Amino acid sequence: MKVSHIEHLGIAVKSLDTAIPYWEKMLGTPCYNIEEVAEQKVKTAFFKVGQTKIELLESTSPEGSIGKFIEKRGEGVHHVAFAVENLEDRLAECADAGIQLIDKAPRGGAEGLSIAFLHPKSTGGVLTELCEDKNK
């Protein structure tokens, strides 16, 4: 699989209002985008660090994956996302290699990206997201 770069690191937080000021100070850059992804029951905030982004994830429902993650593990790194081209082909490549897919087909994510997740049981315990920016 060819990965062009780390698209973002996803960090689960209880509150964007609390987390954003810390990350702005830590990174020395303002949060440039906040948006809700209703289908995923999450509100996101983004910071740019070189070519990579930091994505803060606040659950909008205890039933959402971020709400469950925080309940079980607390705040912290949730996933690593890699930028790829031809996401559908990359998913087929992963499936052929025996990697368990959470998403068998791409779906919409924050910032208009097409995304799909690979199960951590197949990726050394790291929840892995593949992202494609079809606007490039």
C-alpha cells in the first residue's frame, strides 16, 4: 500500500472547549476548523502541523464510538489516519491481505474526506483510518 503521509492523529477528548486552548498553546497555532459529523456522533476540531493534522474528537452521544472509547479508556490517542489514493482499491488490498475491515466501503468523514477504518485486531492494536481527499 502506498501512503503519501499521516493525514491526522485523532485524539478523543471529553470537551473541545477545554482541549482547544491547550492544543492552541502547545502547537502555537489556532484551531482552524470545528465541525460536527452527525452520522458518527462526533464534533471535531483541527490543527495543522506541517502536512499533518491533529483532530480532536468530542462525542455528541454516549452511544457514539468516541463516547464509548472515553468511557472505557479515557481521553487520549484514538486513531492514526493515513492519506491514500484510490481508497476503494486500498480497502480491497487490505481485505486480500487478511486485514479486518471496519468499513468495507468508504464513507464521509470530516473536512469532506472519504474515510474507512481498519480493525485494531488486525493492525497491532492501532485503530487505523485510511483517508482520501477526492477534491485534490
